[in-house]
Amino acid sequence: MVELWRLESTTSTGELLLGGIEAIEWGPDGFIYMLDYLLKTVHIIQSDGMYVRSIGRAGEGPGEFGSTNGLVIDDRGRRIGVSDYSRQRITFLSLDGLPAGEWLPQPVDGSRARPYKARMGRDRIIVSCRILSPRGDQATLRYLSGLFDEQGALVNVLFERRHELDRTQAMVFDEETAEPLSIFAVDQQGRTLLAPAYGSYEVHCFDSSGVRTHVIMREYDRLARTPAERESEHAMLVQSLSAFPNSQVRSSAWVRDILQVTARPDGCMWVESSRGWRPEEPGVALVIDQFDEEGRFARQAVLHGPMDHWEDFVCVHGDTLLRVTSATSTWAAALASPPSGDAERIEEAEAQLVICYRLVRVGG
């Protein structure tokens, strides 16, 4: 990992530039787009690290997003989309920051889907969402990843989990089953690569029409959380589920087996596992499992460089790696702060830093 540039969270005049980065995408124009959940904006950065501007729902400056839960690039339409969970839609903006339409999911079995993450397929949009269907004192909670058309209709369900809830009783959320199905990627052929299971090393592969073609599985020894990791994760889960009164949270003693799936431009797939996320060898930042286009394990890519496995958020694109520092502590501060306004949340958060590295292959 060879450092190329770094972007500070504040400008030379003290103006806040970065609040809390939760998603990074590369646009068709060569710019880097960063979604900021605290400032509710999308920051545009040149490939050399030069800050260009920040855009929101109304154009320049902070917009009117209700919430920000994911960032999607529409290469064909040359626009960017922000998943707005609270308003149950994806808001699109042109690359110049002008309003470029909205995508609203149609009701699924009579209930609205709230989007978490989305990716553009060939003729469809792949969305992970949550659907709550109340029936008096009962309710069905569904976590679903599916193919939707441009009009918002669900075309094909890729994977889903259902939970039957008794709203007269305390709701129990098990971390290993009550999680969004948001760890997926879409490759250049329009195939979806989805890692649905918390405690299993498996990637489900779907063709562009949403038909599952095969499942990639590996024998894997789970990685236990440290006591500090479990305590911190439990506290963040409790805060994130505060909308459900009297809810109980069961945090896992284990780190999720697969933390990230990346579709590479050369057709191969990179999988970041829990043990690759917390490597034992000093000086190693990440260990990535690489699979070929047919889903066969090829090798492990060992990335050498600085990394805080608990704090840092990492995004890889081609031979470029972006590292966002203080990601976990910033998110924890945002969850723990009262929802009275973003100013208090930003003030309590750790200052973030974006560092760009070039991945240089050493040896054979």
C-alpha cells in the first residue's frame, strides 16, 4: 500500500468538510463520490484527492435527505443515487448535483420497502431492504434482497429472512439473523454476488435475471470477538434499534464470517473475511480471498500497510484503496447522540481522515 494523498476532515479555515463517511463509489467521470451520513451530502473528490464540492437533494451544499443509507452509481444515466431509508426511496442526482428523479419501491405484499443498499444491474436495480407488515398486535419483519424494475416493482427475490413479531411482547433481535442483506456486489456481467449468512462462509451467485446459478462455500473457522469488540458492538446495536420500544438485543460472540464482497474489473471476486479483516501478522492490513470468474478459489491477496481493523472503513477500486479513519467511533457517537440535530452529533464525533493508497504487487 503506497500512500498517494490524504484528505483532512476540515479545511485550512476550519470549515467542516467531512462528517461521517459511510459509502464510497467511483463515477463514470473519474471522480470519487463519498456519502456523508452526518452532513447528509455527497462529497465529490478528484482522483488526485482534490476536493471539488458537496451536493445534496437541492444541489450545492447540505440537502434534504431524510437519512442516508447507501450510495449507488448509475453509469448509463450518469447520475448518483442515495438510499433514503426514512423516506422509503432512492433519490437521484445528476453528476452536477441537480435533481434527477426518484425511485420509489412499490408495496410488497401491501407494505412499503425501506431501502438500505442498491446496485444497478443490466435492466434492473438490486436493492436490500426491510419490510414491516403490521397486523394488529402481530407483525412480519422481512429482510430482503431483490431485483426491482425502474417503476419500483419487485421482479425477483434473491434472498430473504422473515421474523414473526408479537408487538405486545418485548421484541428480541438476534444480530446473526436480524441484519440487512446488504453484503453484495454486482459484476460487469450483471451478476449479483451475495453473502447472506452471518455465520457461514458462502457467496450466492445470481445471473442478471435473478436466478441463482451456484453457491461458493469454504470451510472456515469462525473468529471470536474480543470482549471490548462485543461490548462496543452491542451498544451500537441497542442504539440502532431504539425505534423499537422495549426491544432486546442479542449480540453475537463472533465476527461475521464475510464482511465485504467486491466484484473486480478483471472478472474475479474479492472476499474480505473476518480473519482477513483482523490478520495476525504484524504489518499486514488485510488478507483478501480471491476467486476467479467461475467461482474457484485462486489465491489470497495480502495487503501490507497501516490499518486499524476496528476503526477503519476500507473501499477498494481497481488498484486503489481508500481508508477512512475513525469510522466506528464516529458512527457510535452519532448513534449515542440525541436526534435533535446534526450539529451535536458532528461535534461529538471523531475527526475523520481519508487516505488513498495505490496497491502495488510485489513478487510473483
